[in-house]
Amino acid sequence: MAKTVKSFCIVMNLLLNGIFISAGFSQPAGFIAMDDSVKLMQKFYDTDTVVVVLPDGYDLNHEDATLIRDFVFWKEKPFYEFRHETQLSTTDSGKHLLFSGPVHAFRHISAADLPVTPLKYGFSYKGEQFCEPGDGFYYISHNADRLYICRNGEDAPLSYLGYLTSAYQFYILRGDRIIYSGFHPGRGKTEQMNNLDDLRKSYFGKLIRTKYADFYVAASITDTTGLGSALPEFDRYVDGMCQYLSVEPADVPRFVTYFYNTREELQYFIAAPLWQTVYGKSTGNINHVTGLSMTICRHEAGHTIIGATIGKAPSAFFDEGFRQATDYYFSPETYQHDFEVFRTHHQYLTPALITGEPVEFFRAMENYSISGIFIHALIRITGPEAFKRAYAGHCMDEFIQEYGYTWEKLIEEVKTNIVSE
């Protein structure tokens, strides 16, 4: 959602409510400590205007431009000006500049300003080449007036947004996987980098392969009772989801799922500041799960299947709600539970919850049930195929108007029908 951004992300303490760090927790062995206060990121966005700089002849697609504009959630959003490199003037040098696009396509970025070396079709870091379309990096300068969000291919996802970055100054990503994270040398500091491939090798035990997934279990998890029977059940879940959505399993990329011993360890691997509370995370086909919870595992896999076969969600409400509604196909008990939650908390269903900022949705757990029941009701009105087309096309406003609804009218009808049952 992406990511945008697409997750079982439960944000308990947001930046606007202060920073909370788990008492007595230290980073996992081998990791460089995160900056949980995300000082550089906050400083970069502490401005009225951000100039987004693109290589000449390169344009962001609408979805990526929207992701960049919507990133700030803790304060009033800055104004974004989009310019090509040769359109910059001397007066822009004092502004906060966000460079987005293939780094090798820029012509006036000084190599001395970057932690990577541009190559003909990508870039390199310490001699390692990153030239695939999905390879990219994220870097904030030491004085926080330059931000680089650069990926080689136009169609590759802006993965840094999905990974809630900014706890580190510098990231290198290969598709949806973080390869390096840490701090670039400067201002008297030496380079401090996490090599995530090495850290994963030392943290996880033996690979377990099933029909649709590769599973990695933290070596520190010693009680794996029931896992042998649970993993084949996962494959059956994938088949069932594809049947429900009328899509082919072959269109779903092979899952890579990591089971972590603690949620803090999970958050270090995905670089999510500890003031968030993240028990599961889905980015593309890579899923991260705390403990051996197959409930979270299926939840994150549902996001992957929908994203790969239907498309990216138009908002957090539809992202989580559509995935939640798919659970009713497998479990009448889940529908009944969400039905009761909806009846109790239906007053929270508003147009602002449906179309507003993701941070508003993730403030309350009941919003998962509310969105699931609402979207289940909407699909019953429109039919699944029409709903899926509107979902993928990000045209929900126009979609409901075709059926004679505004959000207010549709909300009132659903509330009346549910509460009266």
C-alpha cells in the first residue's frame, strides 16, 4: 500500500502521541541500534515545501506520486512541487529536495553526496552491484535537506514506504527485501551498517518448503509443536483464497515467510521503530510474523494474494476490509464475531474512516471488523467482479455512484440493515 502500504500493523503509540520504547529491550545480536525518534526524517519534513526532483524524461506514475504526498501523517503535510532536474533554479538549493527515479538517470547529482556509486543501469555499494529493476535505495543527507528515493525500474514498487523506514539513515533494497540498513559515515561518525542477509542467516534455522511457500523459523523458537500440520494447512488456505477470488494460484508469487521469536526482533529486521507495535507485516510476497501464529501468517498471505491477483488497495480501509471479508468464506464464526463488533461500534463508520488517512484506520482494532462487514455488504450489492474492478482501478467514489449511492447513504443503509438484524 506498498503499500501502499499493506499490513497487520497495529500502531499503539504514534509520533504525535510521543515515543514509547519497550522497557528492558536491547536490539538483537549483530544489529546497529535504530534511531527510534527518527530525527532525520522528521527534520527533512519540517518544511512548508518539498521539491520532488525527477530525471529529465522521467515521470512518476500517479500511484507513486500519491504515496510520496501521503507519507507524512504526524503533522500538516508539506506542499510538493514536482520538477525535472533541468528545471531546478539556483534558489532551489536552499529548499528540501526529494530525488526520485533511477539514480543512473540523474545528470547533476554529485557522487560525493551519495552513499552508492551510480552505474549504467543501476548502482553499486562496496563493489556489490544492484542493477535489477526492483533494486533501490533510500538515503537522507546528514543535514536532512536531501532525501533520495531511487529505484532502477519504473514498475518496481516503492518498497521503502511499505517498510516504514526512517529509523535508519540509509537502506538498500532488492525488490521487497531489505539488504542493508544503517548509517552513512559523516560528521565524525564511522559507517554503521546492518547486512541483513548475514543477519538472517544467523537468526533463522533450516528452511521449510511447502507447495506455495518457503518458511524460516527463528532458531531461538524451540517449541514448534503443531507446525508440521499447520504449514500444509497454509497451502490449503492459499488454494481456498484463490478459489474465493476466482484467480489462479499460479499468478501468486511464491511466499517467503519469516517467523520471529519476538515482535521487537521482527521490527529490527524490517526497520520499524519500536514506538510502533507491529506483530505482522506483508510487503509483496515477503511476510513477517511474530511467533508461530498461523492467524497472522494467513492474514499477511491474504494481502499478498489480493495484491498480486486483484491489485493494490485504494485505501487502508479497503486494504484491510477486503482481506478481512475474505475470512468469512472460511469461517462463519469470524463473520459472527465481526458482525457483533460492527453492531457495537457502528458509530465509528464514517466517510472519513473509509477515505481518510491510514493512521486514522489503524488507531482502533475494531476498524478491522467494521471494514470487513461493510465491504462484505458492498460486495453483496455490487457482485464480486464489479467490486474487484473498482478496487483495482481505485475508483470507489465513482463505483458507488453507479449504484445510486454516496458514502453517507451507503453507510446509513448498511448500518440500518446490520443493527436491525
